[in-house]
Amino acid sequence: MLSPEELARLNAYPALEVRHISKRFAKDDDAGALGQLWRRARGLPRRPRRMVHAVQDVSLTIQRREILGVLGSNGSGKSTLIRVISTLLIPDEGEARVFGHDVVREERAVQRLINRVSVEAAFFRKLSPMENLLYSARLYGLPMRQARTQIQDLLARLGIKADRINRPLEHMSRGMQQKVAIARAFLSAPILLLLDEPTTGLDPRSKQDVQTFVRELRDTHDATILLTTHDMDEADALCDRIAIIDGGRIVAEDTPEGLKRAVGERLGLDRPATLTEAFMAFTGRDWEADEPEGDDEDDE
């Protein structure tokens, strides 16, 4: 937990500043591993690898207690951007600062202030939610008695009933497992929470529980949230501002209402556009269309 003095110092900075971040990955032109084996079997030289931009010259600023949504089609660079901010990738150009701390030069300081939830959270699946979260609490250095009470409260607020807390995770739905992942992320009381597609694949009730909890984190715990999502209704309901990313670049940024109003006027509509219409207008592509992506792991 941060002291009042530390929090006062952090308040002098934006929660997140991203300045001209770019990230490239080497990509084989051969058709995957089979293509490479085919060329090797015939004594042909391996084709030179080409560099592909996953993120190109991205700049963003998030203020304290703001929820910023990043919308983009599959492979647009959303997860690469999240990984740079969370210190998992080093940018090729530019810089990112979390409450004034550089994510490359001050990695440990940044890690104390953030936590991240991804689409596929890793757990000990033979263990229960309580056992998994107590293990994480020990890693965070939390007192066990305090942690146990905090875990029960977090899981209850996320809609997980008390009789399920001690069941093995492998017997729980993906929605339940994702709720546990969000509870784990908040155990360390991060003041910047990175949510990378947190509700993808969840049933409507689980999605609603998670969205309610996200609002609560901002409204009652002063958390700042960076959210990537495929759910237009979710982005519209949760986000103070939205940045649309296409081909690794930010192509539009405004409030949800501002984006919809601008596109409605551009299209000559007698109403604001929907957020889906705004996305298509700024990117020129359908929501589910895939883009080439340099990072094979950035399979958003």
C-alpha cells in the first residue's frame, strides 16, 4: 500500500503518458514452420525476416481516475501497447510513464503501481479461488488474515458465492475464472489497472458483474483504468474517453459522445452515429476484420 505522502506526490503527474511509442517485430515470410521445413528439405536458404510494426507512433495521456478505452480490430496492436505499458515489452521508440515513472528505466517502481488482467489468465487450476488468491497475496507481501478477509469481500462483490470460493478452479466456468483474475489484480491495490479484453467470451451476467466492479474501482477506490474491449456497448457505457487504434496507429480519440456526434455529422445522419458506425468510419473496416500483426502473441 502507498503512503499518503507517496499518493500526494503521484497526484502531481498524469496516471499515464505515452509519447510516440513504436514497437516492431520480425516476421517470417515463409508460411510458418511447415514452409521453413519445406525450404530446408530442398536446400533452399531461409528467406530474410521482415520487420512489421505492431504499434506506430502512439501517444496517449490518461488522467487520474479516468477510464480510457482502446478499441481496435483483431491484431490492431492493442495488446502490444498494453504489454509495453506493463513493462513486459521494451518499446523501440518513444517512452511511457506511469505517474511520472519511466516504464523502462524505472520498471520496479511502475510495477508497484499497476496490475494487468489479460484475456487468458494463468492459474493453478487444481486449487480453489481462495488458494490461488492467498498465494498471490503472499507474493504481494500482504498479511494472511487481512488478505483472507479482502479476498472474500472482492469475490462477493464480483458475484462469486461463498460456497464456490473453495472449489477447484478447473470446475468453474471461464466467466468465474476471469472474475478471479480481476480480484487477483486488485489485491495489490493498483492505482493504474490495465484490463486487456477482460470480458471477452463471458456470459451476459458475468459481463455485467465485471462492468459494475470496474465502475466501483474508479468511483470508490480512485483507480485509473485502461481498457481494451471488443464490446461496443461496454466501451460506450464504461469509458470517459475512447481511442481507436488501426494498423498500430491512433486514428481517433474523443469521448464516446464526441466520436458518435462527429461521425453522424460526417455521414449526414439526423442522429448521432452508433459507436460501431464510428469505428467503421474511422478505420474503414468491419469490427471483426483481422489485420496483419507482427507480434504472433498479439492475437487479440
